[in-house]
Amino acid sequence: MTRELIDLHIHVGGAVAPHILWAIAHQHGFKLPVKSYFEFVDLITASPDKVASLDEYLKIMHTWTEKIQSSPMAIERSVYEVIGKEYRSSRVTQIELRFNPMKRNLHSELDLDHIIHAAIRGMDQAMLEYGVKACLIFCLAREFDHRLNSIIVDKAIKYRHRGVRGIDLAGTESHALELKPEVVAQYEDLFEKARKAGLKATVHTGETRGTGAEGVIAVIEKLKPNRIGHGIRAAYDEAAMKLIKERDVVLEVCPTSNLQTKAVDGIKELEHIVRTFWDRGVKVTINTDGPYLLNTDMRREIDLVENNRILTPEQIDQTLAWAREYSFIPKS
């Protein structure tokens, strides 16, 4: 029987097909650094020979894909196309799309509410056509100051009845900012405000080498998220895994992303991490992160985990059950 899949961790900036971005870029008159379509595909794809770290992966997204998606028309079409493509290619019947609306308004040249309304229109149209469930998660940015992140939280609260179901904290952990108490305080009140308004929360942490599990522990204790984006470094720390289990926090594991960005040293380390979580009772889900940027989809992610015997078919079914149980989309 074909599984109906769910993707909890997918960035709009890394999920739109190159031919769609190519068309949008030309419609907007963007001056691109390449002449041909196939050069453009190479420009916006995180191929292993080109990407050696998370920072390099994010640079592609921030430099090109997010910029091209920066208009109401562009973000509406982008959201619509992502949902349709994931359903057609992998039978993803439930999907949570995340993006930072403030990185789509050309440094405040465009109205933020127009960007958000457009994203919601694209989501509504795709849900109607394909009969899938979907929601939006707004990403706060580690490189933004408190004022800008506060605006994003206020917008998420404003549109919480229109399909915006949660917030995220994204960006590189190169400086391990979340380990500094004074910086954690900047986010703590924002996450508390979102929580009181009925929004759910997830946080990118424990993704890259060198960050350790301290960030995961600090995030869970201070920001109290429902889920953690990646969190793979916690597999090397018993205290972190104990805390994750006690607080019933679910991990959003993205296998291909972690392999491509060199967050893990190949399949063997990925297997060690996932099986360690499983053995310690830590709940994990399988996700794509950025399908087109990474040349993957949910079906391929499942196949990667199953074919390499990282998890059994029964265990994979359990991860999908957890994904539905801990989804930010209401059950009814």
C-alpha cells in the first residue's frame, strides 16, 4: 500500500522548481548572472561538489531563491507550486511550509501584509485543488534584531486563524548565539507571546558540527518549543536526549539535507544518530528541508532511510504517525 506522507520541515525558499523560479525571475525583470536555463538550475541547486557546509547552502537560498520569490505574485505562486508538486510527486497529503515573510518584502519596499495574504491565497488554492492539509510557519531570523523578529511574531498572531500555525527560529548557529543568556532573553519573550496566542513553535538547533548539544538544551529550557528542527547533535549527549524525551519534544530530521550540508559524515553517521534517538525513546520525523535545492522529495527521503536500513518499514510508519500527531495543523 502506498503511504500517505507528511512533511513538517520544508522551506519555501528551497522547494520551488527551477523552471518556476526562472519564469518568475524573467517576469520581474531580474538581472541574473547566467544566460541559460541550465546554468540557472546549477546556480540554485546545492550539489555536493558546490556545497560544503550549511552556510554555503543558506547562501544560495538567501542570495537567489528568496530574492526571486520577493513579491506578492511570486510568493503566491511559489506556495501553490510547492504544495502541488509535493502531492503529485510523493503523495504528501499534509505539509507545513515555513518561510520568513520579511525576507520577501525587499527590505521593506513591499508591504508585509500583502506578502502574507498572497502566501495564504496560494496555500488555499492548492489545498482546494489537491485536497491536502497545509499550514504556514513564520521563521524568525537569528541575524534579525528583536524589533524585526517581534514584527514577525505579531504577524503570525494576526494571521493565526488564516492558516499560520506556528513560528520558527532559523539561521546559522555559527556563533552559537542561543548559548548566551542575554541573547536567549531576546527570543524568550517572543516565544512566550506566540505560545499565549495559541501558536506552536519549532526551532532550528543542533544541526551543524561544532555546536554540540548545549544549544538544544538551552532552546528547550528557555524557548519551550513543541519540536526541534534537526537537533541531530543531541544524539551525542545523554542529558540532551533525556530532556527531549521528558519534555516530549519531537525532532524534525532531514536526512538528505544533513548529508548534503556535511552536518553528518555520510550514511553511517546518519544511521548512528537516528538509531540512537530511537533506542533512547526520542521521537523523530522524516522531512525534506528543501526539495529542489537538494534535489529530493519525501518519497526519496523515505527510500533513503528504508533502503539503507536505518529504520525498518514499521519504524518509518511510526515516524509518520508521530508527524501527524505532532503536526501544528489542527486534527479537526
